Amino acid sequence: MRILVVGGGTGGTIVANNLARRLSAEIRSRRVRITMLSASDKHMYQPGLLYVAFGQMTPDQLYRDQASLLEGAIDFHVDPVEKFQLDQNKVVTKSGKVHEYDILVMATGSRIVPEQIPGLVEGAETFYTEDTAVRLFKRLREIQEGTVAVVVGVPHKCPIAPVELIFGLHDYFKARGIRDKIKIKYHYPIGRIHTIKEVAIWAKPEFDRMGIEYETLFNVSEVDVENKVVRSEEGTETQYDLLIAIPPHRGMEVVEQNNLGEGGWIPTDRFKLTMNGHDNVFVLGDTTNLPVSKTGSAAHFQAEVVAENIASMIKIGTPVRDYDGKVYCFIETGHDSATYAMFNYQNPPDLKPPSKPMHWFKMSYNQMYWTSVRGLL
Amino acid sequence: MSDTKIVDARDTFCPGPLMELITHMKQSSVGDTLELLSTDEGSGADVPEWVNKVGHEILSNEKINGVWHIKIRKAK
């Protein structure tokens, strides 16, 4: 049985490691082989970028060698897939190598596409890459007064990031002693300040207490860089001194180039996590078209379901459980407190008051991630 | 006239029905029709509010067996 995992991010790495453990006997007896193909030999802890943007982490702290995170039995290659031939159960990589499989796991992730909004690349700072996070921090250090505007593209990964950014900005400028000279204005695409109703209800009085201005039903249409104005599809505009954007995302280009899904998102069964029409192709994390948060947390819980089901298909001939939509998101509510949102398809989150211990737990998790992604936690 | 594209956002709290609809609207062409399925009680009012503010068109909006079926035509 040949299992091919495409993508070495959170979801792909946890699936591969989990499978390598569950199928250790089958791998030793050469009845199962696990191969991973990735575009990079490095693995980034992406949530750390927000800390880089506030000068609390440096980029080198976000990386590990991908090979060091994988079980020894996994055959790992830095050789991204360019062609998916699902009807023939094979892929072709950049180097031209052909990999045949019996089971395929698609975990290619997503990418930012700020260029889809005119002026956003030139006019807005962001923190979704190493370079842009560092640049944003330098801008935050320089600014002395004025309006810091935050806008949110759709869709975007880590839906909690916009409110975490706001809380972080408030605390950062407060610590610099210039909070009274900085107006923070938050813009959000739908009619409340967060897409999760419970988060919106909780965050609104927090925003009011901190003096955060907000405008809802604001979908960015363009940035007028020369005049420092950001405009919305809804017909409003905001003048800014510093513009920070949560950029819109798409699935990876290779998904679109192979016509596997509109927008680069692969049509996926929300319970089985298989690609529609392909029972031997599993999809997880940002790669799916599911109405589920695009977060490492969702990828993690989906990876556990996918690995358990693939292993059970090999051992007893059938998958054993469905994905229930579980997501767990930490919410940093400033530089010294946090809460969390946990929910699934049926149960909304029940937000608890922010606390310092929850922030310490998040800070610990930033290190524990490397255990988690090895499939040990 | 293109086929109606179904946006199935039932039983989702994040990113939620309206955010899902906005995502699919951005991927669609002017003239396309989308039908949003939502179990969020607020969708019956929230979705038309956004659609009307942006300038798209609500074709129908009804609740059937606890599910909102909202048809929208992309107008711009």
C-alpha cells in the first residue's frame, strides 16, 4: 500500500507522523510505504508571525528542518508536485519524477493574494510572511501619531488574527506611551466585528473599553496609496497613516492549474474528508473548500481523523470515524492575557473571560507546537 | 445564464455563512446566481443587508425546514 502525502505543513506532517506510528508494523514488513512531497525543507510555525510583528519573536525562532520533524520511516522529498493525474493514481513532480499511490493525502495549504486588491501590495503592511512581519514591526516602532487602520480580506486564514492584531496594537502603543496619540480603526467584512457571533459579542465591549473605532460591512475594494485612503465595496472610505491588512487568500496555484477546485480549494466531504468523487484522496487543512476555519488547529484535528481512517482502512478495511468540525483557537487578548474558542459543526464556542494563565498556556504552546506536529501531543 | 452555484454553509460557526458567501461571490462572475444554505438564524436578515449595501440582487429568501435558502445574483 503506497500512501503519498503532498504538503509538509501542519496537516501533512501530523498525518504522516501519525500514520507512521499506527502502521509501524506494516511499514517494517514492507506492506506499507509512506512518502511525503513538499515544496520546502523548512517548516514554519505560522502563528508566530504575529509575535514577530510585535517584536516578541524573531523569524529564526519560527523554523525547524522538516526532516527533523518526521518519523524515520517516512520517505521525504523536497520536490513539489506539478501534475495530479487522479484518474491514474499518480503525480508528477517539479523534477519530473512520477509517484504512484494507492492513497493520496492533499495538504498543500493556501497562499496570500494581496495583489487581487488594487493598491494593497503597495499601500498596506501585513504579517503573513517573514519579511512583511518584520517590516510591520519596524513601521509600528516608527509611528508616533495618527490613524492605524486595519482591513480584512476574504477569505483569510486564522479568523481570530484580526481581533488579536487589534488587542496587540492597543497594548503595544500603550506600552510605548503613545496610545492617546494613535487612533486604531478596525474594518470588518460582515455586519458585526467578528464572524463568530460569540466572539463578536465578547469583543465589542472590549473594543469600546480600549477606544477602538470600528466599521462593519467593509470589504476592501482598493487602496489609494498616494492619498492614503482605503475604500470599500460598500462605498465608504477611511483615511490612514498606517494601513495593516489581513490579505485575501486562495488555495495553491497547483490546485488551480490542475483544475482540482475553484479558487484553489478542493471540494471535500465535510465528514469523511475525502475529495468529492475520489474515495482514495483525502484532503485537509486550508486545502479543502469546507466552511471550516483555515487554521492549524483545524488541520491538526482533521489530520488525526484522516490518519486514523487510513490506518483502519488498511487494518480492517473501513474508516472508523467522521470529522465533527472541531476547531480550537487561542485568542490572545493583548500581551498578557488570552482566552480561547472551541467549537464544532453542532456546538458554538462558549467564550471564557481572558486570563493570564491562558496566555501562558499559549506561550507554552508556541514551543509545544513542535511536539504537536510530530504527532506526539 | 449560468447554473445556480450552491454555497452550503449549514452548521458552520467559522468562517460563517456570510463570510462563505462573500468568498464565493469574489470567485464568481457578474450575472452568476448563487444559493446560500444556512442554518444560522441571523442569515435571513444579515445576508440581504450586505447584498443590498454592496449592490448585488436578492432573488429569493426563504426558510425551508430550518434552513435559509437565499438566492443572490452577482450584479457588479
